[in-house]
Amino acid sequence: MRHADRVESDPGAGYASWRPAALPDPWVIVPSALRGALEAELKAEVAEGHELSSLHVTAIARCGACDNAVFRIETSPI
């Protein structure tokens, strides 16, 4: 079974209809149970006043070999 077939569908994440392609090792999709911790870590590491500090982000992928992560930035449509 491919990794993309095992990824949970989480309507609260805003991408319930999105089905990811398999990520290259060591990258994995972040399960909903772990998103909050990564999002809190990003918030703690971004300085007040930084462009990202006022945006809502959702952790979507992380690297199992290091501490890198990919976040979706939620913005208002223009």
C-alpha cells in the first residue's frame, strides 16, 4: 500500500478532497494528532512582527530525518 493511500482524510484541515502523491523518503504527511505540536513550534520560533506571525498555518508534511516541516498558509482571498 502506498503512503498516499494510508493518509487520513481530515476535513478540519481544509484539504479533505485532496489526495497526496507519495512523498519521497523521509518525508511523511503529518497526522492530525501531531499538527498542533508542529504549529506551536513554528509560532514559538517566528518573531513577533514577522510576516508569518499573524497568519494561520497548518502543518502538512515533515521530514523524518531532520526537523524540517511544510506548512499551508491560510490567507483571505482578495
